[in-house]
Amino acid sequence: MAKHPKTYEMKVRPIVVEVNSERDSGQKYTVTFAQCDCPDFHYRHDRGEYPFCKHIVAAYGALFANLLK
């Protein structure tokens, strides 16, 4: 009989980032790298349009900028 390699359970936690609104200085949006709680994301997502909003793009930009340091 063939031996099977050990398997390990991994738990992945989503990365959550707060991004400031450009329009409202007191507003912050909670962003994971798959969704945002801003109205624009929900509007576009519900219509099946572009799957990202500018807050998700900003979160990715900040992540990659920090990785390149």
C-alpha cells in the first residue's frame, strides 16, 4: 500500500484594511481584498460590472508598496 503524506489543517484569516473616503473625510470603508462596504462596490457588484471599487484598488496598492520596501 502507498503511504499518504501527512495533511495539515490551515486556517486563513482575511486581511481587512480600513480605507479613507476621498469625498468624506470622516468616512472609512472596511475592505477585504475581495469586497468593500462602500456603496459603489455594492452598486457595481449587484449589476455584474467591474468587480472592484477604488478602495479595493487602494488597499492592493498599499499592500504591494509595503512589500517592495
